[in-house]
Amino acid sequence: MTYVYEPDAYSQKPIATSYWPTTVVPPTLPKLNGQHQADVAIIGAGFTGLNAAYHLCQTGAKVIVIDAQSPAFGASGRNGGFCCLGGGKISNAALIKSYGADQQRLYRQAEHSAVAYVHDLTAVLGIDIDRHSNGETLLAHSPRAARHLTQIHDEIAADYNVTPTLHTRDDLASLGMRGHFFGGVTTPIGFGLNPQKYLLGLLANTPDLTCFANSPVQAITPVAQGYQLTTPQGSVTAAKFVIATNGYTSEDMFPWMTSRFLPVQSSVIVTEPISPERQKQQGWFSDQMAYDTRFLLHYFRRLPNGRFLFGMRGGLQYTPASEAVIKTTITRNFRRLFPNWRDIRIDHYWSGLVAMNRNLAPYVGEIAGYPGGYAGFGYHGNGVAMGSYAGAILADLITTGSTARTYPKVFQHPPKRYPLGRHRRWLLAPIYRIMPWIEG
Ligand SMILES: Cc1cc2nc3c(=O)[nH]c(=O)nc-3n(C[C@H](O)[C@H](O)[C@H](O)COP(=O)(O)OP(=O)(O)OC[C@H]3O[C@@H](n4cnc5c(N)ncnc54)[C@H](O)[C@@H]3O)c2cc1C
């Protein structure tokens, strides 16, 4: 199969030292062998695919999920666990210009609904997700950035109809969020979770689902009964199918997806458990999840067991050399922002792929020209909530042709293809080069 990054980026190598697999044991799933029939076949067993599967199974549909590797393999099993607003990077101005003020409001409402959706789902199913944090805190990385916090505060209040809290640098210290930051604003929406516990908990709560692992779908072909999805050792024929492969989609699986998203690497470290004394020494003893105001932002949170998770964008390549550079950079940035933890050991490092769309908004809907074919992708590094919500919307659309959930028009607008074909990752090069230089 043809991919945008080096083949190793799609192997087990990037997650060889991930933290999450040490916290939960995934089930062993069979490979797809022989011919199978289903009402709906779903490609990809991450948040998008498994949320769609969960709701479809609730309606009594026969559903088969096929994953190239395993349910926790993709971004859903290796993210930072921020269940938060986001999902797109599109601005209010762009939304209003293209879709009008009502749709802009609907879009912000959808972001909020996505977080509420995961909250409700995990509560109803009783999934233990190691939840913590009341909303999330944006931290100013420079005095200049701090001067924009009031404006950001007002936009958040207007967009999500909530009351955010502004923090001075002194406030942050008293709240246990002291680092190299110059103020902040807390949005009371969102929470931190263990992504693998959420994902595998959802899978365990979908007992009627058939899920195959280690079975890459190589082609999707229209046939009399709907579509045939072919893997190396078998096939599934189904009336309807869902593409839920996001940043791990190959260039040649399905022509409609080719170049329609930009895969971007993100990297994470997790420290050894930090004692309460060492947390106090640094001044970070809050369990609030946080990110900074940089364009290429850092995201971080103290996990319930005292370990500290810290993430940032990854590299433009996936090679041993490029990974070594990113690991060094992320460790250096962590130590710069939390100088009293210079000697804290880094126990885990891993990386993975997120997906961006050209219109900076997720796509969630039917695929034009392929009746019964659906896709959900492009969550811009914020797919814990939005990918889950997209899966639920897709299940509604497949079942009834519509959804009662908040479903803004921009989700229904297929993003244009990126230029440069499978070399499009290099579009990121100027941004990666210039932004750290500008932002310090
Ligand atoms: C390091 C990192 C940190 C992140 N942190 C956060 C965060 O804190 N908060 C947040 O909201 N989001 C975060 N994200 C993004 C978030 O994890 C993703 O947006 C989300 O998990 C996407 O879910 P998905 O189900 O659409 O795709 P994925 O979880 O990527 O799943 C896609 C699946 O498709 C399978 N697949 C691919 N091709 C085929 C094929 N041909 N046949 C069969 N199966 C196939 C893959 O094996 C994979 O399992 C992060 C991502 C990364 C990589």
C-alpha cells in the first residue's frame, strides 16, 4: 500500500515505548479469513469506527469492523487523552463567510456536543477512563501572548456560552500551574482520559460486533449487493461501508480519499511518577489539562498516578534519525517549561498520525458518487471528542438518513484535495521552520 510517510510510520515501531499499553490489556482479535456478509462494514477500529459500530449494533444491524492492525493501533490508542473542544481549526470569520452566522454557532455547538457525547457515553457504559480535570487551561507562552488572553476569553464565552476564567501569572502559581507561562484562561469544557481504556471499554460494550484485526482493506469495489471490501485473506460484502481510517489512510485504498487529507505527526512523552514533593517544588500540582498559545502548541497534563504527559507536533519524516531529533526536542521543551523537573526521567516516548483537511474542518458524511459509502476524518489533532461524535453521526445517517445531533453544514462539505499528491507533507516544512523561530 502507498503512504505519505515512510513505511515504518505505519508499523508498530512508533508505539514500541508508548505508555498506554502498560495500563490496559487489549483483546486478541482474529484475522479476516474467507467471505463475510454484513449490513455495514467499517474500515478502522479507532474512535470514529467503534463509535459508529456501537450505535449501529444498538439498532440490530450486522456490523463488521476491519482494522489493518488492531483497535488501539491508530491515533485513538496513542493520543494525549484530551477530550476537549476542537476538531477543526476553521475560524469564525471563515465559517460566517462561507455558511453564515447560524452555521458558525452550530459548529461551535457541535464541538461542545462532542465533549458532552463522550462524557455521557462513558458514564452510561460505566467505562473507567481515569478521568480528571475540569475543562482545560490555555497558558500564554510569552508576555505578548498573555496580552491576547482577554480577547480569547471573550471569544470562548461567546462561542460556547460558558464562563471561562482568566488567570494572571500569580493565579497560576496558586492554582498549582507554575511553569514558564505568563497567564492563562480556563474553559470549563472537557476532561482528560486514558484513551485506550475508553476505546477498549467501548469495544467490550459492543458484544454483537464482529471485529477483525491485522486485515488491511486493499480495495472497495461496488457489487450488486452494495460493496465488497477486500483484504489479503478474505472479503466482506455489505450494503454500506464507512471509512474511519483518518491519518492512517493509504493513498491507494479508495480513490476518493487520495490527497483529501494531510497526515501530520504528533509526539508524546510520559515521565516517571513525580512525587508530591517534586510537584510542589516545580509548582505544578494541578490535575488540570493544559496547552500553550504557540501555533505549534505543547499539550500536557499530570496523570492521576503522578506521571506527567507532554506532547507536541512531530517531525516531517519517520526515520530513526528524525525520531531521535523529535525525542530530544520534546524532552528539551518539557524541561524548559518545567525547569525544576530537569532531572525527572522520561519513561515513555511515542508518535502517531493525525489528519488535517484543507478547509480546516472535519468531514462527516456520505461520499458523493458512492451511495451507501460514508467517511469521517480530519479532526486536526482533536479527535477524542470529535472523532467519537463523528462516528455517532455516521451511525445516525446510515440508519435513518438524518441525525438529530448538531450537524453543521461545514461537516458535510468534502474538503478539496491537497496539492503535491503523496509528497504533500512537505507543505508543512515552511511552517515548522518559521514558527518556532517567530515564537521562540
Ligand atoms: C500523538 C497523538 C496525540 C493526540 N492527542 C490528542 C488529544 O489529546 N486529544 C484529542 O482530541 N485528539 C488527539 N489526537 C488525535 C486523535 O487521537 C485522533 O483525531 C483520533 O484518534 C482519530 O480517530 P479515528 O478513529 O478517526 O482514527 P485512528 O484512531 O487513527 O484509527 C484509524 C484506524 O484505521 C486503521 N486502518 C488504516 N487503514 C486501514 C485499512 N486499509 N484497512 C483497515 N484498517 C485500516 C488503522 O490501523 C487505525 O487503527 C492525537 C493524535 C496523536 C497521534
